[in-house]
Amino acid sequence: MNEPRCTSDPSGRTIQGWATEMASYVKSIDRNHLLEVGLEGFYGQSTPQRRSLNPNFDIGTDFIANNRIPGIDFATAHAYPDQWITNSNDQAQLSFLNNWLNSHIQDAQYILRKPLLITEFGKSWKDSGFSSYKRDLLYNTVYYKIYSSAKRGGAAAGGFFWQLLSEGMDSFRDGYEIVLSQNPSTANLIAQQSHKLYQIRKIFSRMRNIQRWKRAKAARRGDWTGSNRGRRIGN
């Protein structure tokens, strides 16, 4: 499911019930895959103090309550400031984006205690005043927030921009598309972020291996001590 909405029930109970039922069902037939709701990240009635962060939408979802459902393995959020706060300038959109990302990363880490993926974000070239520089600024903002959290072992685990196309896919163009060969500055940002997150993965993998080695060493030492207890060593 992607971007579930139920505008006829802004209380959130309909989507909460549906997601609870479906999560339980999917996990009953397949516990080997990670499961998420596909949320855009709008806050609901479970956290009224956070609802001021929402754009002017009331679509029946609840970022905290929906992601607390047993069987939901990680949280998601989207970020489209140019769509969500229309008739605003670029500075206002970036300010919204910073607050949006900060709150979701913080809540995923300290309330949900689950990983967070920013599964859609972008800036449309169809908007008046668009420039590649402005789009790159938005990408850089998202990527910086993710990297800053990930390098500390925080909740942010990655980000997927909307959307990657190859040459010749003109019928799929919606204003947000990235064709790497036609958008070199943005492609460079994507490559840099991928490399930085890969390096973090290597570091944490190495740390896990060291921890496993220490545990194995301690276990061997314990086995040796137990088997030699009471024996005289040496002359």
C-alpha cells in the first residue's frame, strides 16, 4: 500500500483498524519480509501537539499510532513542500522541510523505536521559478538529515527520491523525474549520498563483527576456565 487515505474518517480509526488487520494477516503468511504502512507522515489524534507540523491535510492517518501497530517493522514519510504548502516561497518550503524531517526522525527514534525511510521526496520543474539549484538544495537538505542521523546509529535509514527515469520514458514524466544523464548536478548528489551511506554500513558491519569476536572469545575463555577448574597448572 502507498499513501493510504480515508478522508471520510479523519479520526483515523478506519485506517488504524485496516492496517492492524492487514499487518497481522501478512505476517501470518510471511514473517521474513519487512512491513510498512506506506504513510506520508501526517500526524493524527494520538499526538495533537504534533499536528501543527502537518500541511493543511486531514486524511485519516496517524504517523505515530499507525506505525505502533504490531507487525509494522519500519516507518515512512514523504516530503513534497512544493505541493503541500503552495503559494509559499522557497525559504518557507525549506523551513517546513527541516521541521518535518527533524520531528519524524526524532519520533521514529525515541517514540516508535523503529527505522525511518523517507520514501518519497522531490521538487517539480513545472513550478514557476524552478531551477536545478533549488532542487539540489532540497535534495541536500533531505540527504544531510538522513546522514546525520544514520552516522550516529539513529532512526533515519535512507531516502528515495521521486522518481528515477531513463531516457525514452517521456510518458512517465510528472515534473519530479530525474534522468541521471540530463541532471548531472542532482545525479552527483545522489551518488555522494549513496557512497556515504555505504561507508556507514561498512563501519557498523565491522563493529558488529568485532562484537561477535569479543563474545566468542569470552565464551571460549569461560569454557576453558570451566574445564580446568581445580586442576594444577604447571609444576
